[in-house]
Amino acid sequence: MPDAAKVVDAKGQTCPMPVLMTAKGIKEIESGEILLLEVTDNGARSDIPAWATQTGNELVESEEADGVMKFYIRKK
């Protein structure tokens, strides 16, 4: 798993909050750095990859364990 410059904890949040929290968090890191989003909302499974594609950021890796999805996103 990549080293994250910032962790966004969106566990317990429902759509659209995880996407909004991700967008805010990505603005707080430098280009090339990694943001880690932790989320429990099933909608994020499709919403976060779509958001990354739409914004030109790179979804580096994703994993799921114990009901928590983790998305590693590299800022463009």
C-alpha cells in the first residue's frame, strides 16, 4: 500500500459526502502525493473511481477489509 500524505476518514458518511470530502482533501496535498480515503458507503465503490477519472487524478490502489474500503488516489 502506498504512503499517504493525507488520510480522509469518511467512514459512516453517505453519498455525496465521501466524494466531497475526497475533493476537499485532494486540494490540501501536493501534485504527485497520495490521498487515502477510508469509506464504508457502498456507493463509493463506483463513485470514487469515477470521480478520479473525471478529475484527472489516479486511483492507484483500492482494497476492502472488514467493511471498510480504502482508496489510494494520486493527485494529478
